[in-house]
Amino acid sequence: MSEQQTAYVSNPVTAHVFRTTPRYVQAPGLIDRSADYLAPLKVKRCAVLCTPRSQKGEGARLLAALDKAGIDARVTTFGGECSFREIEARTAELREQGPLDALIALGGGKTLDAGKCIAERLEVPVVIMPTLASNDAPCSALSVIYTAEGATETYEVFAQNPALVMVDTEIVAQAPVRFLVAGMGDAMSTWYEARACQTNPAGISPYGDRPTLAGVALSETCANILYAHGVDALEAVKAGQLNAAVEHVVEANTLLSGAGFECTGVAGAHALAQALTLLPEVDHNYLHGEMVAIGTLTQLMLEKDQVEARRCGRLFAQVGLPVSFAQLDMSLADETAVNTLIEATLAFPFIGNMAVEVTPDSLRQAFAEVERQGEQLLGELGDAAYRSLHGK
């Protein structure tokens, strides 16, 4: 076990633990029936955390549904960054408004992560309602905390997963398609990181437990769904359709990926993704799942799994995920940027989950191999899908 991992684990690694949200509901038009699924929680008075934009759209629909069910709901406005400053400000605001039965977080990944932190401080259950399928944050019992400027700062881990996760696929399908595709990038890493954590005898989950077979199976199923339905889901959403492929991919991006990483662990893919947030030109212009996509390809190159690297890269190129650092506006000739990535990747708490040794030299070689493969794939398949998503 690496020194970084040891710092995260207070007890010897002995347990295989499966954990995820106790209830997950997914359906089109779900937001208008949301009160039906809140009934088991006996919610009479709650807070709704969402952005100003959301308050004019899906937030208004949620509040109408809650009002119709006789649930008193108070809105607190999310400022856009899941930082300690934002979390403490919203917590103080809600404390002044009196006791709550639950907090509902409605929005994208940072809104959901902030909602978990606020609910923990208020000691109430959190209900998660993602409006995007862009990452695997909804079901997990942890939140990524960022600085006020948006760089990754730390993590918070909670004793319980969200009490309820509700995904309205109609809303998710109407969001810009780039978010669904980014969710595929985040979700695809789940299988390859689970595989690494299971192979490595010292591999651990974010909570310090050994991977479960159930978690590994869910992670592999997640990848299989993306390979089988990813392209069809993209085409459906672009055509304004909500079909079985979209439903499958939303579930993979949200439930399977979330349960998968919690019950197995993260490794090289997320190590590089978090490192990329330290490059402002990347962090300010690209989504988490897009950075994880490059991280996954890099991990596969570190593992010298050329077959899976090419298979994965082909799908990424077909759906518009980046397959080269150049597509993230980063040049490998920029030694300062490369050194930043190497240092931060090696400092990632769970880089020790990799089943192969990761060194500065092996990272440099993996970066170069990703770039070479990316150029080959774009030469074969073109970059029309990527350009379409990024308006280039």
C-alpha cells in the first residue's frame, strides 16, 4: 500500500464493502411526480438548493409538485462553486430558517456535491435530483471540494449515501448533448479503474475498503452499456429523441458508474483528471468527464493494454470525447504543463491503486502514446463529432 493510501485508511484493509444509494428512480417526467417518492422519507418541510437558472425552469416544476403535495419548500440559491465558502454560507442561511426534514439538491455535479455537504452540516437526509448525466456524483457518499477559483482542493466523505436519487431523463435528454457525452467519459473509467483496484492486492475504494465482486461486475456492465449504446444514445439526443439507448446510458453514467467506483475505487484515470484541473486553460474550458476520458486512455497506456486503449479511443472519437491532449488545448511540448501533470498525478491519493508502477518516465511515455493513438484515430474517423460538441 502506498503512503498516500495509508494516510486515508485508519484500519487494516480487511473488509469488502458494498454501498450506494438505498433508492434510485429514473423516468421521463419524474420531476412532476417527485413528491410520490419523497413520501417514505416523511418530508413535510424541506430546502431546495439550485442555481438561479434552474429556478426558472425545472426548479419551478419541482416547487409546484412539492406545493401540490403539501410540502413546504424553501429555496436557497447555489452560487456555482462547491467551495467551503459557498457551503458554509448556504448552511448558515438555512439554519436561520428553522428545522428541515430534508435538503433537495437539484442541478449539475457541483450543486449536488454542495448539497451533500450542506445536508451533512444540517444533519438531514439529502435527496439528489441531477439535471445532467455528466458525471457519477449523484449516488455517492462523497463530495469534491473546490477552491473559489475552481481548482480541486479536497474531498468530504459521509457516513451515509444520499437517501434518494431521482433522475428525470426527459430533463437530462434536453440538456446540451456535450454533458451526456462527458458523462460517458467519466463512466467509462469506472471499469478500467475497478479492474486495476481488483488486480492490485492493495487496491482500495475511496473509503478504504477492498473492492467487492458486485462492484466490479457493475463497473464492467457500465462499460459494456457504453460500448453497446453510446453512439445510438448520442444520435437520439441530437435528434431530440428519448429512447432505450438514452435510458441505458443515463443509468450507466449515473447509477452504475456511481456504485461501481464507490465499491471498487479510482486509479490512474481520475489521478490525471484531477491533475488537469491545475491547468487553467484546460479546467476553464473542459468538463470533468472530458478530462477523465484522457485519463482513462493514459491509464490504459500505462498498463500497456493497447487493445483496450484502441477500443476505448475509437468510441471516444465516435461520440466526441477528446482522444488527444491537443484536443484539450494542451501541448506535450509545454514542459511546465507536463511537469505539473506528472507531479499532481503522482500525488493523487489513490494513484497507488494502479496495478503497475507509475513513474515520471512511464507517465511521459503514456502521454506520448495517447497522443500518437489520438492522431491515428482522428485520421481514420475524423473529428466531426468532437467539433460538433465544442462548436469548432
